[in-house]
Amino acid sequence: MPLSHSASALPDNQRSTWADAYLSVRKRSEELCVPLSPEDYVIQAAPEASPAKWHLAHVSWFFETFLLKEYLVGYPEFHPLFGYLFNSYYEQIGKFQPRQERGFLSRPSVGEIYRYRAHVDEHMLTLLHNAGEDVWPTVQQRLEIGFNHEQQHQELLLTDIKLNLSTNPLRPAYRSDLHQTPKASAPHQHWIAFPGGVHEIGHQDDCFAYDNEKPRHRTYLNPFCLASRPVTNGEYLAFMEDGGYGNPGFWLSDGWSTVKRLHWSSPLYWESIEGEWWQFTLGGPRKLNLGEPICHVSYYEAEAYATWAGKRLPTEAEWEIAARGLPVAGNLRDSGYLHPAAAMPGDGLLQMYGDVWEHTASPYQPYPGFRPAAGALGEYNGKFMCSQMVLRGGSCVTAADHIRASYRNFFYPHERWQFQGFRLAEDA
Ligand SMILES: [Fe+2]
């Protein structure tokens, strides 16, 4: 057992750096909610789209549960039932409000949730300035998970606000002052070849990564080609106009069942008004821009399009090998559009980061040698490694300092409320 050291053994500037990083992440979540009315915070239009106020409270519960209750002696819990209300899915922590019933909660009020956030922030700063050197490595490790967790929920905030507002016949904008993406056509799609052989994928450097990105390991790939950019709205419209949603020959059996069950005939948020296609955006309804990457399509729709086009989706290993070495830059949340934009002309691979999360052909499974962490934090990723598909690259609502080549996002193959699109691949 390490001896307990005094708090002062750790340089004050290191503590301050972590405290500043903490406050910066927390402030961003609240800034994203500034355009909301009190009523906007509460609704849950679909089981997968949590209310904004639930997100704000849940990320606070995460810091409270995994840091304050464990490492701040004498921490005064804000409310004894908030653990039940704002635990998402951590079975080892205790029972929780069913996900589909998060929108049933008019109380606690939005104001009380902001007071909960302030309470957690005050005590987190106390912890960061006073934690003993013996517990600091664990505190720091959990803090990084907490930062990244809150960034994930910032993305979900925007995704869920979009879905929640979209179901309102008034089609209200989250922000009517959002700059529209340039009305441009996408550059011609071409193919970029990559060599086959034994490659290594998975997280490799010192920066933060989730456990599901490790261990780094070898994988064999046949030579392959990747499309230079994602499929556009105009290209997807050609699939629709060719009877894409009416021909079972293009679809996986599960996909075709879903098309019929949910009466799909276009991507989510598309609406035909007097013969013209519109789409709902965080800036309100806009006429469809044919040059933008297709967005809000499920894995099933991406796979059906690829079949129609005589191509396939890339595997996650192919995507990662292609992305490695490219700068993490693009139309990410910080660009301010909060909507995919048409690719700018350029050589090589375009839009690998940002715009749309890219569907891959890979099921979300553990890498060879993966072991989830012990305890409740091990439930973060590992228990979802069944029946979901991997997406790569981040989107126009992903923070730029949250994404990397090895990042694995995952959704069920029928889900499409996230900013999901795809690019094509083919065997070389
Ligand atoms: Fe969460």
C-alpha cells in the first residue's frame, strides 16, 4: 500500500491545469444549452433521445459517483435519489430510471439541475486541489474519462435536441442564427488504393483513449480502395429514385424488415414539400443541398446503397489504416455549422474527420486481448459489444479534441438519429 502523502506534494500548477480543464468541459455543456427554452430541456421524443436536462444531470452524476463519493472524504450528497434518476446503465452501481422514461420527469426542475451541477463543480474543485498524492493517479485517470464522457454527452445533447425538436410541427430551430453550409457541389469521387498485408490497428500513443480502442493488434487486409469522399445527398437521391426503398434485392433481410416495419422511404429528417426535398437541421428546415454528405441513414440503408452501387462499406480496419497520419481536421463541432458540408476540392482522402460518422462493415466486438476494467467503470463500453456496428471519424457535432483515428463509435444497425453517413470501398 502506498503511504498517503500530503496534498502539497503535487505541484499546484498541475492541479490548476486539471481544474481549468474540468471547468472548461463543464462550461461548454452549459453553453450548448443556452438556446434552449425551459420546456425544451424536458421533452424526450423517442426512447433513444434523452432530455437535455437529463444529460446535464447525468454527466454530473458520473463525476459524483466515480470521483466525489470515492475520493472526497465527507462529500455531502446533493440528493439521495439523484443516483436512481441519473445513473444511465451501470448495474453495479444500482437501479435506475428506465431510459425510455427519462422524459417523464418534470422534477427536478431545470434550475435544480443547474444547482446540482454547481454543487458537483464546487466539490470537484475541492477534490482536485486537495487529493492526496496516493490517490492522484486514479483521480486523474477517472477525471479524463469524465471529461471524455461529458464530451460524448455534449454530442448527444445536440443529436437529441435535433430529434426532440424535429417532432414538433412548428419545426423550431435550435439556433436560427447558425451559418448555413456553402451551397457547393461535391468534387468528383475517385478511388484511392491501399496495400494489403499485415497492418496494426488500435490506440498507440500516450493520449487518452477508451478501453475499446485497445489493445493495439495485428490484422490482415487484402488490398483495397476507399472512395475519396462520403456519398452525397444527390447520389443517395439517385438510389431512391431508382426504387431503392422498394426493392428487397438491395437489402439485408433485417434491413428490409425494418424498412417495412418503420415505413422508411427516405433518410431521417427528409421531407418532400410540393415536389422538393427539405431536411430538418439544427438551424430549422432547409432545402436539401445535393452536394452535402448523406446524413442520418442507418447501417441498413448504407449497406443497401452500397449493394445498389455495386460496392461495399469499408471495414473499420481499412478506415483506420487509411486515416492514420491524416490531421484531425474538418467540419467538426468547432466549425460552428452543426451540419455536414459539401467537400472542398482537394487531393487524397477528403472528410475523413467530421461531417458525418462513417458506417463501417465491422461489428462492434472486442479487440484480441481486450479486458474490460474491473468494477462498474468496466460497464462503460465492454458490455455493448454485441449486435452493434462500428462507425468512425466523428461528425459536425463532435468536439475536435475528442476524435482520433482509433476512435470506435457504435450503434445498432437500425439507428439513424446520430449524424451518420458513409463512404464506399471496393476490393483492389
Ligand atoms: Fe453517459
